[in-house]
Amino acid sequence: MAESSFMEKFGSWGLVAGGSDGLGGAWSEALAKRGLNVAIVARRKEQLEAKARELEARYRVATLVIPLDLSAVSAASDLSDRIAEIDLGFVIYNAALSPGGSFVAVESGDLASAISTNVTTPTILLRNILPRLAARDRAGVILVSSLAGYAGSSSLATYGATKAYLRMLGEALWEENRFTGVDVMVTSPGAVTTPGLLSRSGKKIPGQLSPDEIVELSLSHLGKSPTFVPGVVNQIAATLLGRVLPRRSATSLMRKSSSGIST
Ligand SMILES: NC(=O)c1ccc[n+]([C@@H]2O[C@H](COP(=O)([O-])OP(=O)(O)OC[C@H]3O[C@@H](n4cnc5c(N)ncnc54)[C@H](OP(=O)(O)O)[C@@H]3O)[C@@H](O)[C@H]2O)c1
């Protein structure tokens, strides 16, 4: 979609939950580049403000900085309140926590934070804001899942399970919103060369893509199907993991392919 028609369809404000850094920084930039004002949520205020200043200077858009921990019990309602007054046309839920290690070695509090950030907050947030998006007639929602949601991911068990949940939620919301004018899509990247991943992984991961590649491929697919996997190698992996392999082979492949990444 041309950048001017994106603005016509989804302007004037976009929200990126987890939008200051890594893949989230690329989402924020992509919306600003298309002329949308951007509301950005993250925990670290300095990084958030730096990103907002950068977008304002480069793209001449307005920003709304929302420092918030999306794992907090009240996060969805606090965020809904903060964005109540803007003309919101596009929402990207990118934030995620991924506690790594054997399931029983992870502190239960860290598991709970991952579930609230990756599952509870996006679910309640969408429940709160979908009516106003539908009332606008034209709106977009992207939920960021992961290939880790296509088969049980040992050492990332809870993270993978939250990502599978998001894919099912997004598919259902695509179907429910087919005639409301709200395009809902779940994108499930494989490895993304964010600074975090590059520092954790010593080797090149098959199918790895840059944040900009993930964002542009995903945005160009919006409206075409409920789910999307960026990159041909990752699409083959998703088909193998999700549909072709017996489950014991899928979980084994998942373990082997994530063995070089320590979280
Ligand atoms: N990196 C990969 O290889 C990869 C692969 C597949 C899928 N993904 C998915 O892509 C998305 C982004 O991944 P990433 O690696 O770019 O993540 P990230 O850099 O760790 O975090 C992305 C953004 O979310 C914010 N954030 C994280 N937890 C938050 C919380 N509890 N409350 C508020 N903000 C929070 C971060 O800022 P603060 O830290 O300041 O809060 C940052 O702006 C995730 O959904 C992830 O599952 C990533």
C-alpha cells in the first residue's frame, strides 16, 4: 500500500506497545514514515523519549510518550485511558517478555509477568479499544507473535505458549472483524536481528531478518490473511513445525534450532 493511502486509511494516530527499541523501534518508525502520529509505550522512559524525539525530528509527526509496565495488572486499563483522546487508527502490540531456561528453573513471578505482558494485557486492551476502532470504519491491528508459537519450545516454554495464544486470538479477531473495517493480522517472525538477539546468539540463524524487513513485509501483507510469517525460510519452518512433522519431531526441531540462543 502506498504511504499516502496508508495515512488516508489509518491516520491520524498509531499506537506501538513496546515501541522504543528493537523490532518495536522499527514499527514506530514505519508508522511515522507513513505520516501517522505515534503513541509509544515502553518501560524505560529515557529510551522512549529519545525515540519520540527522533521520530518528531525525522518525520515531522507528533508523538505521545507512555511510560508503562505492560505486565502490571492495571496496564490495559491505564493504557486505554491514556489513549482515550487520540484519533487512533492503527495498533501494534509488539512488547513481550521471554523468560528463558528450563520451565522449573524460572521464577514463578517471571512466568506471571510474561503471561500478563504477552497475553492478558493485549487481550484486555483489544477488548477495550476494538469498539472504537470498528466505529471508525477503517483501522488496523497487528499482533506480534513468533515462530516459537508453532511448536512447544523447550527452554522457552511459557513464551512459546503465549505466542501460540496470540496467534489464535488474532485469527479469531480477523474473522470477527472481517466486515467491520478493522484489519487484524498476526505476524510471526523467526529470528530478528535486534541488538538483543545479536548479543545472545553467536551464530547466524537460518531465515534471520532485520527489524525493517519484518515490518515492511508484514505491513504489505495486512488485509490479505489472518496470519503471516515473514520470509520464505521461516514460512517453510512454520509449515513443517505446525502442519507436517509429527509433534515429537516438531518439538525436537524447535529445541535444536533455538539451542544457539541463550536468553
Ligand atoms: N528478537 C527476535 O528474534 C524475535 C523473534 C520472533 C518474535 N519476536 C517478537 O518480536 C517482538 C519484539 O521483540 P524484540 O526482540 O524486539 O523485543 P525487545 O527489544 O526486548 O522489546 C521490545 C520493546 O518492548 C518494550 N517492552 C518489553 N517488555 C515490556 C513491558 N513489560 N512493558 C512495556 N514495554 C515493554 C521494550 O522497552 P522496555 O524494555 O523499555 O520496556 C521495547 O521497546 C516480541 O513480541 C517478540 O516476541 C522477536
